[in-house]
Amino acid sequence: MIEVKNLTKSFEDKTVLFNINTVFETGKTNLIIGQSGSGKTVLMKNLIGLFEPTQGEILYDGRDFISMNKKEKAMMRREMGMVFQGAALFDSLTVLENVMFPLDMFSNENYRDRVKKAQDCLARVNLLEAQDKYPSEISGGMQKRAAIARAIVQNPKYLFCDEPNSGLDPKTSLVIDELLSGITHEFGITTIINTHDMNSVMGIGENICFIYKGHKEWQGNKDQVINSNNSKLNDLVFASDLFRKVKEIELEQDKK
Ligand SMILES: Nc1ncnc2c1ncn2[C@@H]1O[C@H](COP(=O)(O)OP(=O)(O)O)[C@@H](O)[C@H]1O
Ligand SMILES: [Mg+2]
């Protein structure tokens, strides 16, 4: 569980996040949703320590991240896996070498064990057959799966994904969502996903934190989204035709 308390982030005189209070739950797919520019990436960067909050607390299972020194933060980061916007693989390394990279950097295991672990993760994301390929030789969806394999190779307690479906077609996005959700439940990871993909919201939104212009506007799960009276949330969710239709059908049924 990650608790965020009274988190404010300003850059010089511009405040981007205003007094955010939220909890990201263990073993669940926690989503941060909001329009482009609302503050999702800045919030995630505060969580993982790439930005220092201007004010507030971040507690990792009770451990106060902000007050940790550099070394303690580095240790905490080994409990975190990250999938950034774009797959961010190393072009000059094969898929297998990419997934092994965190182990090569941080683990004392011998080469065979590191290969075995990386291959287990590649098998989990159904990509073992591409282990010797280079990123440029595989599709965007496969690159994303390789990035997910790399993110979980050190058995993270916490998994951060910033717009994992950006640039992917809807079908591939669904595969990625199901993969992230499956990993989360299988390993009991506290997973946090930034998204503005409404298919993801309705598909895997177990705990959804809605950010509007830097303020936490709403929190709930995917079932509560459908019934919400929050007009800002409805504007975001039902901006897509499909979900407007779903809502209309629900309202029709309510009348009957
Ligand atoms: N390093 C930075 N310095 C100043 N402003 C920033 C910085 N990073 C992001 N911002 C601003 O913070 C706001 C939120 O950005 P961001 O978190 O990237 O939005 P989102 O991820 O929801 O699309 C934007 O107005 C953006 O311009
Ligand atoms: Mg962003």
C-alpha cells in the first residue's frame, strides 16, 4: 500500500499538484486518470523519487519515502518496477539482454541464474521466442511486453506504468492491460498505472484516482464510475462515443 498525504508539487511559481490525498492498494491495479496535462506523470514522478514534493508525505507500507536519505531511497527503488511512456528499451541490446539488465546491474546471482530469471519473465509475458531479437525487429506491443518483463524481473512490490497503452491499437492495449492485471494479482503487486484510456478504466480499474487540473477530483472503482454523478468525471469518461452509449442504455434501463 502506498499512502499519499497532502502532496503538493510546485515548479518555481507554478503549482501542478494541489494537496493530493490518496491510497494505492496492495495487489490491485490502481489507476491514475485525467486529461492530458492534469498532473499524472508529475504525481508518478513524485512517487518514485524523480521529483521531490514541495509538501506532503509518501508512505510505502508505512515507510516514509520523502525523509529517506539517498542510499535508503536507492534501496527502496529496488522494490519498484517501472514501465515508462514509450518502451524505453536499449536498442543495442537483445530482448533477453534488456530484461537481464536490472539483474546485471543490481544482483549478485551468477549468469545462468540471471538468464533463467529473465527467461521466466519473458515466458510470463509470452515473449520467449523473441528473446534474441533487437527492439527494432519487434512490434510496439512486443516492445511493451519486453519492458514489462524487465520491470518485473527483480520481483518488485510496486509497479509503475506511465501510459502503457500509448501508441498501441485497442486490441494490443487489451493484451497489455490483461497482462498488467494478471501480474498484479499473481504476485500481489501494488500496481499504479497512469492512463486516459477509458477501455483500461472499465477493464482493470480496481481503484481509480481521478486528477483534474492538479486536484484529486474523485476516487472509486470501475463500477462506481458508471454510476458517478461527478460531471468532470463523466466528461472525461463519456467523451468517447462508446461509453456515452453505455451510459444512455443504463439510464434507459433505470427508467424502466
Ligand atoms: N519539469 C517541469 N517543470 C515545470 N512544469 C512541469 C514540469 N513537468 C510537468 N510540468 C507541468 O505540469 C503539468 C502536468 O503535467 P503532466 O504531469 O505531464 O500531465 P499528464 O501526465 O497528466 O499529461 C503540465 O502543465 C506540465 O506543463
Ligand atoms: Mg503524462
